Amino acid sequence: MQPYRRITIAVGVSMFVDASLYLAVLPLLPRYADQFNLNTFQAGLVLAAYPVSVPFVSLGCIVLVPRVGARRISLCSALLMTIATVIFAWAPNVEVLILARFVQGFASGSIWTASMSWVTDNAPAGHRGRESGIVMGLLSAGSIAGPGIGALAATAGSGLAFGLVAAVSFVGVVLALLAPTGRAVAAGESRLWASIARGARQPATIAAMAMSLIDLCAFGAVDLLVPLGLGRSGTSVDVIAICFAAGAVLGAAVGPVAGRVVDRVGPAPVGLVVGIGVMVIPVVLAFGPSDVVQLALLVTAGPLFAVIGAAMFPLSSLGADAARVSHVTVMGLLGVVWAAGFAVVPLVLGAVATATSTATAFTLASLLCLPALVLLVTSVRRLGALAAVPAA
């Protein structure tokens, strides 16, 4: 096995755990709402606790990776995720539950920033889409496990279900320990904000951030509102979990294939197509479709998210290379945008749904996607124009 593939697998296992923890909670939201007497806004707080620390962690990783190394940070993140998941497994009340998710999110921030830069920094330039696709495939495999873990927690108890996730997380610790250190990142970016600004001005970086915004606005609405609405209409946790798992199965299959397509045709056109596809989902949900249609949309979310990741991370790497900054600089910026959105969007949409209606919240999510789509289209066009310059 190539050394860079061992890095990919180690990071992929951490992504597996990250996805399984996030998605295991989604079908359990109706149960938590009943158990702890939560309204929609408070249920959104349970979701928002996970990404709320990630913007700060992402910025910290930009500074720490050149000094400490991506491997060491990835190792510490996997260990922290293991400890936090043990606490989450036996949380006695909603306060401890939220605190454990906050710590899990702290670890998640460095996984998405430092660990993904560890992958793209060491993968050959022509194989970044494939390696990102493998990581997204393992993330989707975690998405397969997540709903099953949620169903197991509903029947056998959280201790057993999330204890198993903690065991897998510890495997990630071992794999990160055994993986090679990889290429050192130069510690020449003493002017943090200037480096971030330089990376942020690149069309590829802007396109990646636009994809992230569409992702968080659309799926932030879906992840919170669809399970709660289905639960109120009588759909069981098991059925919701099965649909999440079915979508994740498709995502696990699609991720590596999407990565190869990205390597062949480029991440920009793939990102544009999938961005439009993701934006359609909250538009459909705003019209109040039947439970069957909502369950079907849960299934389609899995492969769409896998394609987003397969295109978004190579785009961010292209932006970093064009700006002559480290990959972790742009990954950190992407993490800030993504996490800030996922912390705010569930709270805002939860408050809107509580004050007005679920349809209004989905409509707002659709409207929030529009500026990001315009930004994505503009950036892809700029990338096309830049690519055509050498041939002129």
C-alpha cells in the first residue's frame, strides 16, 4: 500500500466516526425531544453544539499544522473523539449530552481541517480527487452505520450503541499512529490573515466555499426539520434510520467513483452540477410533500453529499496552490465557513419553524442557497476563463 493511501485510510476512519456520530443523532431527535421535553429550537441546539467550536479550531489548525504537524493533530483529534464519545454514550442529561457533542465537534474541526490537509498534501496532484473520494466513501460508510447506531441506541440503549462507536474511534487512533508523517508543511505563513485573504481570493477557493454554503443551508434544513416532521407524523425511528442508511450506502458507492470523475473532468464542473442538485431539495420540501417523498429525499442526500466532498476538497487544494499557501490554510477557511453555518442554520431554521411553519423554514433555506449558487456559477466561469488563457 502506498504511504499516502495509509494516510487516506487513517483519515477516512476518523471521518467514518465523525459521520456516524452526526447521523446517529438525527433519527434520535424525536426521542430526545420527548425524553427531555425539547422544542424545535432546543433540538436545533443539540445539533448546533457539534459544529459551534469548529471555526476556532479550524483557524487554530492553520497556525498549528506547520508547527506541530498534521499527523500529530490528527492523532490527538482521534483520541479526543474517542473520549468524548465515551462520555456521550452514558450522558445522564441533556446538558452533558450537549457538552459531549461540543467536544466531539472540537475534534471534528481538526479532522476536517488538519486531517484533510494531511491527505491532499501527500496525495499526488492527479489523484487528489480519488483520495478525497475514498475519504468521502468512508464518511458515507459512517453515514450507513450512523442511523443503525441511532436505532440501536433507541432499542438497546446509548451505552452499547455509542460505546461501539468509541471503539471504532480508537481504531482510528491506532491507524493515525501507524501512518507516515508525510510531507512537512512550511512554516512560512507568519501573516495568518494575509495568507487566508490570499487563498480566499482564488476562484477555486470561492467555488469550494460556495459549495459548502449550499451544502450547509440545504442539508442543515433537511437534517433538523425532516426527522422532526416525520416523527410528528408517526414515522418510526427505525424507518428514518433505514432511509439515512440507504442514502449512505449509495454515498459510499458513489464517493470513489465521483473522485475519479473529478480527476478526469475537473472539480469545478462536477461541483456546479451537484450544487444545483442539492439546492433543489429544500425547494421541494417547502411545498410540503408526502412522508414518502421526504423519506426518498433523505436517501438522495447521501450520494449528493459524497459528490460534494469529492469535488470540494480538490477545489480548495487548487485554490491553495494558486495562492501559494498551504492546503491547511484554505481547508481551515472552508472549515470556518462550514462550521459557522452549521452552528447557525439549525438554530435559525429551528426558530423560524417554531415561530411560523416548517414550510417557511424550508423556503428560507432555499433563498439562502441562491447567493451561494450565483457565487458558484461565477467562480466556475472564472476558472474556465483562466484555464483557457494558456491555449490562447
